[in-house]
Amino acid sequence: MSSKLGVVKKVVFSILIFLYFAFALSMTMLLLNYNDYGVTEIGDTSMIILKEKVSSNEYKQGDLVLVESAELKDLKVSDMVFTYRADSRGNVHIDFGKVGEVYKEEDAISLENGNTYSMEFVAGKPSKVYHNVGKYLSIIESQWGFLFIILVPCFLLFIYQVYALIVEIKYGGEEE
């Protein structure tokens, strides 16, 4: 009876370890795909997390918005776009709004609020919104979150495996 329980325990433990490492690998891939503005960008899609309070009915603080990149020729007046804005300290903020005008000669757009952005700072058009997912993703992608959720458990698992190896070498394997 106890050998069956041991097998079940090993299978469940193996499944949990596999799921954890799949999670850790996917989070690492998201971090490795940061663009110059600190936003995960995979192909033509940016994963924008709204970290600041916003005054919008469509979006709220903590939302994860998938934004498809757009070229100037594809933008029209009243299209919703997300843009990057750097402050005086070099911190990047995410702005969004409706396109007010398109300046083809300058390769720029202006939003309805009057702010003008070069196309270099335009993230693109929103395609999908996941409400409140950004809160959790921002915690995991933060330096401390990644340290305590990904790296520390991996280190502890590594130490446990080294300990198990030492015990195996010192005392030998299980005898049947």
C-alpha cells in the first residue's frame, strides 16, 4: 500500500514541478522580450500593463492590454492608440487616447488632448483587454517578485536535489 502512495506522491510532485518550471520559463521569456520602453513585446504585439490610475471607462488601473503595432498609413482620426512618454528622469509612462490628427510629412500623430507623438513612440492600437491581470503580471515581472516567486524556489529546489544526491551517495540507494 505504501509503495502505491509513494508512486502517487512522486507523480503529483513531478507534475507540480513541471507546471512550476513551465510557469518560470514563460515568465522569463516575457522578461527577455522587453522593448526599449520596458514593455513586453512579442512580434507585433505589446503587452501593456496599466500601472497608473486612468480616467477611462474602457481601461482601469491593473488591466493588461494587448496592443498591435500600427504604421502611420493605418492610423485614422479617432483611432484609439497607446503611446510611450518619457519624463525628465527617464521613466517611461504609457499614454492612450484617440488620434486627433495624422502628420504624414513629420511621421507623427497628435491625440485629441493635443499631445503630439512621433511614430517612434506609438505602441499601436489596442486589440484585447484582460481586466485585473496586469496587477498580478506586474508583481511577477517586478525585480522582487521575480526573485521570490521564480529564483528563490528554484534555488531551494536545487539545494534539495544536491542534498538528496549527497544522501544517495553516502548511504546508497533504497533496497527492495
